[in-house]
Amino acid sequence: MIDALIEAAEHGKEVAVLMELKARFDEESNIGWARMLEHAGVHVVYGVAGLKTHCKIIMVVRQEGEGIRRYIHLSTGNYNAVTSLIYEDIGMFTCDEAIGRGRHQPVQLSDRLFHQPGL
């Protein structure tokens, strides 16, 4: 997932990530990934101190025809190939406009409220 986000940013796409640095046994990895993402030009938002972020949302917004289309993946999973063999998660992929509009607003709000550039 990290490689795909970096590749998108390197190809001129606007990429934003809300990343919680504190995670059970994964803090060092998360800090390293956040630095890699920032170095590639990804806009990284670090969440809120004291608030656990455990949802996963990927949204791709594309210009298609006369308007934009939002492709959304909502998941309880962590996109980790190793732990995905241990845990069961649920995910949904959709381009439903009502769902897309509803997911876009929290991403924009969290960006404005909680952006902390740099580590």
C-alpha cells in the first residue's frame, strides 16, 4: 500500500494520508513509512493525541467526463500482508456518490484540524 501511495504522488497525484503513529508493536515502522511518504510528497496528517484511529479508508477521486467520481474502500483491516493471514477483517469497495461525499468531508476536516507537519 505504501509503495502505491508513493508511486501515485511521484506521478503528480495529490495524495493525503491520515496515519496514527502509535500502534501496537509497529511505532518504528509507522514513523519510517510516514517519513517515506512525506519525502515522496504525500501530505501526511498524524491524527489526534489520545484518540485511537482504527478505521481504514482509501479514496481515489478522478475527473471523469463532466464531473468527479470517488472510489472508496472502507475496511477494518490494516493492509498488512502478514497479519491479514491471522485476523479476519471486513471491507467494502464502492463508487456510490452519497458514500463518497460522506467520506470526503471527514478527510478534509481532519486535515484542517490536525495537520502537524514533520515528525
